[in-house]
Amino acid sequence: MRRALIVSCALAVVLGVLGACGGDQEPANPVRTLEPKRTASSPSVDPGTAKNSEGCRLLTPAERRSIAGEKLNIVAPLPVIKGALLCRWVKTLSTPVTTAIKVVSQPLDVWVKNVPKQIDNLMVSGRSDGEYSDRLQAAKKTILGSPDEVSDKQACKYFSLLVEISMDKKNQTEGILFQGTQRGDYKVTWQKCAGGVHTELVYEEPGLQVSLALSQAVIRLGKTAHRRAVDQLR
């Protein structure tokens, strides 16, 4: 049974997983070929943490439009992660559920400090058996003991271990999942660990359903954002 890739901030209940191998080429057509009906929305705001930040330069307006089929130029406030590039673009701030793209890119020495929490969640949820318990505990001990001494290569090995436990696939440093929501639809999360950087891209849209075209578009945008993040952070 295929299990889900662990997202960087929390373990998720996953209802479907698509493969992570996708090309970097632009699709012949945008994922959305029809303009969704627009509704009144709040004007763009400057939350003071992101609108003009480097994180909001990881994806261009045209790239965001290519997946959403409409402009996503409103920047929503996000908690600041020291040393990270991050931005969340939304269709509107007037409703809690909206079309949105979030990108978070962190140097691996920042990202790896969150791994012990992921390990704790994994152990508590019972999603790791005895085969992996010793490896997880050893990883947690190493990170907590000397987090600043964990190399980029070792950090990506920890990422691969989490993927291996969740997806039964070894030596993976990239993955994508469709995560079920309480509304009965999905959001998509893509991650990559390479080049000294961990990047996570999340796409949400009311009524979103699993599709290969959407998966390919998310992978394409994720890789684009990751390349730019590596250029900025390394």
C-alpha cells in the first residue's frame, strides 16, 4: 500500500499520491483553460513580511497564472521563518478558502531542525514499524545534539528516510502528494531536497481534484521555484 510523503511542517492524511518524476518543460497549454468566474475580493495588501521579499520572487505572475488560470497577486501574511524564502499568493483575503500557492524554501541547516518534530509525529501516529525505529531515533539524537553540524548531504538522507518510510521508496529526494481535505477535495504538496535547499510548494483551490495535468504543473512550478531559491540561498 502506497503511503504519503511527509510534508515539512506536519504529517498529513493522504488519499492519493502521484509519482514525483516530471520534466521541467513548459506545458503546451495552461492547466486552467477557462477563466473562473471572478468575485469581489480585497485589494492587495502588504503584510510587512513578504510582498516585496525575495520569497515572492520565486514565481512570476505568469507562472502562477499558468496553474490557476487567473491572477494570483495578493500576498497573504505568513509566519516568518528566519533564513527562509517564503510567500503565499491568494485570489482573495476575504474568504478562508481560496485559490492559493505557497512556496517555502529553506537552507538545509534551517530545515533539518524541524525533522525531530516530524519524527515524533511519525512515531506517535504509529506509521513506522520496528524496522525504522532505531534509524529514526538515531537521526533525532544526532540533530538535537549537534544540529549545526549536520551536513547538507546528511539532511537529504534524513529527508529520504522519511520518504522511504512513508512511500516505500528508497533514495528519493523529491515527491508530490494530493492531500484530502475535510471539504472532500484536495490540496497538492510538492517537495525537493537538493543543492543545499529544501523547497515545498503547496497549491490549493476549492473543489480541486486529482489530475495528471495538475501534478505535472505543480512539479514544473516547484522545480522552477527551487532552482531560484538555490541561486538566492547558496
